[in-house]
Amino acid sequence: MTKTRIILASLLTCLTHGAMADEGMWMLTDIKEQNAAFMQALGLEIDIDDIYNPDSICLKDAVVHFDGGCTAEVISPDGLLLTNHHCGYDYIQRHSTIDDDYLTDGFWAMSRDEELPCEGLTVTYIDEIMDVTGYVNECLATDPDPDGTNYISASYLDSVAVRFAAGQGIEVTPFTRLELKPFYGGNKYYLFVKTEYHDVRMVGAPPSSIGKFGADTDNYEWPRHSGDFSLFRIYADSTGQPAEYSASNVPLKVKKHLTISLAGIGEGDFTFVMGLPGRNWRYMISDEVEERMQTTNFMRDTIRGIRLKAWAEEMARDPMVKLQYAGKYASIANYWKNAVGMNRGLIRLKVLDTKRAQQQRLLAYGDATGETAYREAYETIKGIVATRHDAMFHREAITEALMLGTEFSAIPSVDLLISALESKDRTSIDFAIGKLRAQADKYFNRDYAPDIDRKVSKLMLQAYASLIPAGQRISIFETIDRDFGGDAGAFVDHCFDTSIFGSRASFDRFMARPRLSVLADDPMVKYARSVRDGYRRTGEEMSEANKAYAKAHRTWVAGMMELKRHEDTPLYPDANLTLRLTYGTVASYKPADGVTNLCYTTLDGVMQKEDADNPEFIVPERLKELYRMKDYGHYAMPDGRMPVCFATGVDTTGGNSGSPVFNSKGQLIGCGFDRNVEGLTGDIAYNPALQRAVCVDIRYVLFIIDKFAGAHHLIDEMSIVE
């Protein structure tokens, strides 16, 4: 415990309540040394070893990585998982049909036999976290390319992880995952040893009118009234080991599950969160922040807004299209609003000024100590940002408008079939045909509507052309200009009317008699190649600059680490989808003059927001009935109202969705699902006065499971304390 933090901890013991938050997404391996006393001063009542202990079972062992992008927590001895509704959304959608629309009506398995297998869904336990910085540096010291970027290369670090595991006798099975990642720009390295479960089944999900209440309108807003949760279960073989799906598999008997508290929350209560935050960029210089605003965020705002509007119109017209595109729409909309909100917040909260002050502190420290490397790194980064701007802007346009915006840019590759047809070898041709058919089955999936793609693609090509000058556009625009008079819409119609990938029927006709001449002239094949070539070319334009950037960034972050040590301030690395802990207190906040947002919401607010003419704010009749009767069971607040959500001052970002929110006793009190719009700038600079994690109250979760769905058998599995 550093002297500075001991003083802060002592001061905190004098505070009774208020907004107290500690910036940082902390490595679990560091919290005992860096954070324990401060957390205890804020109100933590359990020992740090109860949270994380590499030598015994702890709370960490009930937190898992869900589907590679979210967090979930184990809430029963039989492997029952709680995560967000939006984290399970794709699987809820995949199991939905017009007749059994689980997105609209919800789903509840009333027995284990009714739990639905989810193909492709994985749940991953983090078994060990190991600081292997010394070992990696030894490997890098013998690297044949010392000026290369192996120190941050995923493939190189994967090979190092395999060698380290073999040397340490770490057992590796088909379900073991070794993940070696660089931290602090490649100044430290941690190895995560994981176990991955492949048989995960859907257990319960409220209707979207609860799980997605408020939808896009309320996304990143506070106050919120969404019951954003869903339930899944981990299955294993009869010996408790991970296995592929089998009807004979059984629910996993877990080594740790969480205790749930019904005590609720209050202003100033201590909370902590464990989860897997995706990405943030706290060590950017101000020029990089401006670059992010002008490229990634600008392009997401501009392009995704067009696509979402077109999708929404078609989804409103056709229930089948609504089912097909619900998951894609939700995913695209989330990062669209994130980009819009982040740019506005960066300006309003003067984050560029904060960054300039931060970088000046390091530059001044370097000057004072005679260390020139920090200023050299700073000037290098500034120069690189200016040099790569146009290429980055173009690459973001290709990504958003052409790669993501036109779904037919992802048609299966026909290169193998072309090669086989040229060879005239029957065995090779048959193999290539079989492989292409399998890829086409995935392409022409139930969630793809060619008519929708045709409409949206016209808008996307027009948007791209409006942003990128004619001489710089990808090569397919030469064809559009020459053969279609510059009419991108006519070119798209030609693609869908004549390509073998224009429809499943067109593909099947071609496969009955595959010919080289058809593939050579196929417009969708030419378009997909052009998009890939354009993306590759813009990447190559930035390649050398990005290599130089990686090295300069490594030095810059090393300088920030040294400055923090000099200032006696604890360190934490940028988020990179690894397990972290963050903590703070439940807190109201003031987003604007004369406005105070309370730290909790209730079912009263759901009823106040109800709008039968707006699909985002429909309230189920059963929920209204329970509200009228005040039939809340023992899940109500002391004043008789039904809690829904709460806001707490912890440091989270994307990937924390589904994260468990703990009280001071280490008991589960909520499930994180969002941030407030004022907190979106936290990906770049943390603001303790305004940044809040938005969480669904565990009492609302249990109320919906028990009183709304009548799935009391699930409540019986859990360990609940009053």
C-alpha cells in the first residue's frame, strides 16, 4: 500500500456517503498490494483473498467469459448462468420463429429437458493468471527480428505460451485455452490459462419488452428501466469435464457459485465489479483522440445511421425481417450510439484539454530527469497520426460502408473452385464444390434477406462515394463509372440480378453446371475482391507508420508507468478483454445544471414510460397486472416499490456487459449492462463525477423469474440471503 493511498484511505473513513469511485480496471493479481486498503476504507467487508486467491476457491471462480464478448456469473451449484439479455440476444433470436417468437414472448424452460442447446456458444473459465513478463522478455532477447513487432504479435505470443506451458507442465486438453497478452503497450505480459465449455443451453429470457425495454432510445441513457438479463446453463460430460454437445451431458457441478443478496442498495454503498472489459485507450495522446473522433467515430455515426434507418423501415414492414435482422440491428445500433455519444462527450467535457495536461506532465517529467525518450515518442506519435490520417479515414469508410454495410461483400471465396476447374482434375473439382456448398449454406442463412441487402447496399455505395474522392475509391468504381454511368444503385441491381450469389436459386443453378467463364464475369465476385483489395491496400499504406507507432507507444506508456511510480500512484493497464476488477460506490450524479439523476429506478418509471404506439416502450400485460396488484413478493424495496435498475460509480466499458455487481460482503446485487452517455468518454479519460455503470437490480431479475414467469424452480436453485 503506497503512502498516498494510505492517506486517501484514512480520509475516506471520515466520509459517510457520496460519489466515491476509483479509476481503474485492475488486474486481480495486483489488488492485494495496490487496492485492498482503499477498498476496505470505502466499505469492503470481506478479505481480498475471498475475491481473488490463486491458491484457493474465490469469487473469481464464479465469473466467466460468455460467448467471447460478454461476462456472465454462476448463480447456482448446477451451472446456472446470469448474463445480459443483449448478450444472449443472438441465441434467443436463433431459437425464435414466427410461431415461437422468444424475442417477443420470452422463453422459460420449466424443466432441464426444455433447456435449448446453443450451437457455437462457449463459456470460458479463467483458471490461472500468471505474470510471465520475464519469460517473454527472455524469448524476445533471442528474437531473430529485434526491430520487428513480435512483442505485440498475437501469433508470436501464442507460440511463446505453448512453450511456457510445456515447460511448466501445464496440462493442455482440447478444451484448454492459453492466452498470452501484452499489457502497458508491451511492457508487461500475463498468461491466462482457461477452460472452455461448449455445451451451453438457454434456460430463460424475458420478452424484449422487459429485457430490451427502451431499446435504442434509452441505450446509454440514465435513468434506465430495462430488465436486461437472460439465463443459460453449462453442461459437461458425466465426469464433469467439458464436452461437445450431447443429449447425455449433465449440468456442470461448479466449484463456486455466487450468493445473492436481497438487501438492496443505497446511496454511498460500496460495490465492486468483476468482468472482461473489451477495449479502452487511457494512454492516448490528444492527437490520437482527435483521430478517433474524426475517423472511427465519425464513420460509425455517418454510415451506421443510414443503415439502421433502412433496416428499421424494413423490420417494421415484415415480421420475418424483424426476426432476421433483430440481432444485427441491436449490435450495429449499440456502437453507432456509442460513437455519437462519445464524440459529443469528448467535446462537452473538454477531454482533449485533459489529455493535453496529462501529456504535458510526462513531458515535463522527462525534461526534468533528462530522459529524452518520452518527448521523442510523443513527437513520433504526433507525426504518425498526421501521416496516416487519410489512409485511416479511407479504411474506416471501406469497413463501415462496404465490408459491414454490404452483406454480399462476404460471399464465399470461389478461388479454390477456380483453381480446380483450371486443373480439370475431377477429385479437386468435387472437393472444391463440396467446400463451396458448405460455405454457401452459411452465407444463405436464415438471417440473410437478399432484398434487404440489395436496398441497403445501394445506400452504402452511395455514402462511400460521397466521402471518398473518385481517384481514391476502390477499383470496382471504375466499373461502376464505365459501365453504369456512375450509378452505384444500377450496379447493385446488376449484381443481384446476374451473380451466382444473388439468390440461393441462382447459386444452385450454377453449382449444377459450374463454369470458369461464369465465375470470371461474376459481378459480386469482382466486388468482394475489390473490397478486400481496398482494405488491404489502405492497411499497407499505414503498415510502416503503425510499426513505428507501436514502438513509440510502448515507450510512451513506459514513461506513464514511470511517472505514476514517481507520483506514488497505482498502475492499471488498458482494457484488453481480460479479467479485471473495478470498484466504487452507488451514487447519484448531476449531468447538467439544475438536474440530479438519482442512483436507482423503480417499476413506477416503467409504467410512466409506457407507450403502446412505440415498440420500444410496450409493457407486457402480465407486468402491468403485477404492478397494479403490487404483487412483488419479498423482492420489493422497504417502501414497497419494485426496484428495477441502479447506477454505481465503477470503471467499466464494453465487454463488462453481464458482469456481476457485488456488495461489500461479496454478495451479488446486480448485473451490469450499460453505461450512461456521460460515461462514454471513459474509454479515453475517466470522469468520477459523471461516469456510472448501469445495472439491473438482482431483485428485479428474481421478481421477473419468479412472479412474472412463474419459474420458481430456478429460484430454488439459488443461494439467496435477505
